[in-house]
Amino acid sequence: MSIVCKFGGSSLASSEQFYKVKDIIESNPDRRYIIPSAPGKTKKGDQKVTDLLILLYNMTVHHLSTSEVMAMIRARYREIIDGIGIEFDLDRELDKILADISGDRVRKAYVLSRGEYLNGKILAAYLGFDFIDAADVIAFDGDGQWDAETSYKALEAMASEHEYAVIPGFYGATPSGKIVTFSRGGSDLSGSIVARGVNAELYENWTDVSGLLAVDPGIVEHPKKIRHITYQELRELSYSGAKVMHDEAMFPVIEKNIPVVIRNTNAKDDEGSCIMADAPHDEDDGDITGIACRKDFDVINIEKLRMNRDLGFHRKVLSVLEANDIYLEHMPSSIDSISLVIASKYLKNKTDQLIAELQTFTSADRITVDHNITLITVVGRTMKNKIGMSARIFTALANASINIRVIIQGASEMNIIVGVADSEADRAIRAIYEATC
């Protein structure tokens, strides 16, 4: 059996955390392939190493002195190296990075990737594992798009030659050797890709919480932990704003039906949360799996009598959005109206122009805009079999004197989405949680 383990930035932020990680890995010889993030914060007010690298890049581009920021980066890694007691030529590694970025063409992705790269080399030396540069096994094409087929072949070949290895997360490389990074949080995706590539039986994602929570603890005190969750439910929650995993990280493991477990580096014996294709349902799990939200949406309401008889009406609407490079989130409708739910960031300085174009192309009777809307997503694989679930949600909001501006339900009946004013979002989430969990 082989297990792939990804350790987040908080899990590898200091020498003390490195001790915990080594203990976890050595407690099970099946933990063969380790995906490290760059060191995260050690305390409140501290800087993540990736943030320091962003600063290093910006200072380099503007031809400013980098000595202070390099000293901060050096100090973070020096504490780890000295604390775990290994021989590692940090100065040589940092001097190489400085030399690589001293030219006129500084590559941002290269600079940002060095946090994971250095942490990976240090962790490999500490564990006695082979170090595999992600640039050699995570492939991107010439356009900077991740190349799944090439990556999986490289990882399969790597696994046949290396029984135990550390592979940095967050980045890979094109055939020419140019470093490319995933979006922030991409080490989750790296871990998932490696798990799929080496055909692992389990992917463990180690972080600083004992599993997934049903709702943001900053909104609801002491929310329940999610013990079991399906891939699809996690995708819904992640996309809807829950801070769980990188929202693309499920695709590689879904292909091979590899279970994912979220566990706590600081409490290694806690059960954690298990993500799988078909999760069991216990009575203790409650009627819903989780609640998530995203703020800052606008809703454009288009009304036109006999809209359903206007052939091509929806095509005209979507053509206007496409022409303005605007992504549509949802489009609930009735017989004589439709609502366009759009993230506010896409409408900056475009709202008046967009309304004018929609009016011209659709000959609408009336177009109005609702601003500052939060989309609250209630997710649960068993919701469709629970009579009265929608009533409980809507009654809870009514009892809390919260006006619902938008109602949406997915075709899978796995989620119910309600739109409320941004100012009422936290109160709405608490009301829904108390009524359903």
C-alpha cells in the first residue's frame, strides 16, 4: 500500500512542526510520497515564506535592495535547519536563487516556487527520503496549462525507481524547463496529482484543523465536524467559499476513486474527515453536510412580457455577457423574467454599459440591479430525501427577519442556494445552521 501525504504551510512552519511531521510519517511505513508546502506563519503577525518571496520578486523587479527580505527568508529556514539538526547548505541554495533572479527577466513563478522547493529539500534530508524536483514530474505545456498525461507518466516512472520521496507542491515546469505555478493553495492539487500518478490507495492532507467543519467557525461557534463527505459535496462547498481544499484538487483522485482524509498535524490521533465517492451517512451527521457562502454579487433582473415566446432570448442575453467578458454564476428564471447572478468584480465600471446593451438586444420591459448580495449554499447528499428541508431553511430565515433575494437549486438536488443582503449573511448562516444541523 502507498499513501501520499501533503503537509500545509502551518504543518511545516518551524522546526517544532518538522518534528511532528517526521513522527507522523515514520509511524506508518506506507506513507511513501510527501508533498510539502512552503513554511507558513509561526505566530500571529508572522509572514508566510511565500509572501516574503512575493515581496522579494517585487523588489527585484523595481531594482530595490533585497538584502532585508532575503535575511528574513534566510532566518526562517535557518531556524528549521538548526532546530532539526541536519547538515544543509542553505547559503548555497539562496545564493543560487539570487543569481537566477538577478537578470533582466525575472520569472515570478520561479521566485514563488522556491518556498516549496527549499522546504522539500530540507524535509527530504531530514527524513532520509529521495528529493524529486516537481519540475521533473509535474508537467505544463508551452501555454502554461497543466499536462495531465505527461505528469502521470512521469510520476509512474518516478514511483518505479523511488520507494520513498519528497516532491514539492505548488509548481511544475514546461518542456523547456520554465517553472509554472498553480494558484495559491495549489499544493493541494499537487498532492492529488501525485496520488493519482503513483496510484496511491490513500491521500492524506495534513493541516492545522482536525477535519472539515460544517460551517465557518468565525460565524458559528463550535460547529460540528464533518466525518464523511463525498467528492461532489466537497466540490460544492469549496466552490461556494468554504476554506477546505483547492477547488480543482478533487479531479485527479476522483479518476481513480482515491479516498482523501483531512487530518491535523498538531493532533495526529484525531479522526479527521474522510472524502470519498460514496460516503456513509450516520445519524450523528445531521441532515446537511455543510454551509458555505460567497459575498459581493450583483443580480441583474430582466423582465419582459411573454419572454418565453421570444425565440433566442436567452442566447441574446448570454451573447451580451460573453462580449463583455463577464462570467455568469447563476440564471434563475420565471415565465416573464430572468435574473443574472454575477460576481461584482466583473461589473466594475461596466454596469451601465451592460444594462444598455441588454436593453438594446432584448427589448426588455424593465431591467433592475440588486447590489451587495451574498450567496449561501446549503449542501447535503441526503437533502433530497428529507421532506420539508427547504421549508426548514426558509422558515429559519423568515423567523430571523431575513429577506431572500434569490433562490437556486442544482439539478442534483444536493444543494440549495439562497441570496441575501451582504449585511445579513452571517445572521442568515447562523439561522440556517441552527435549523438544520
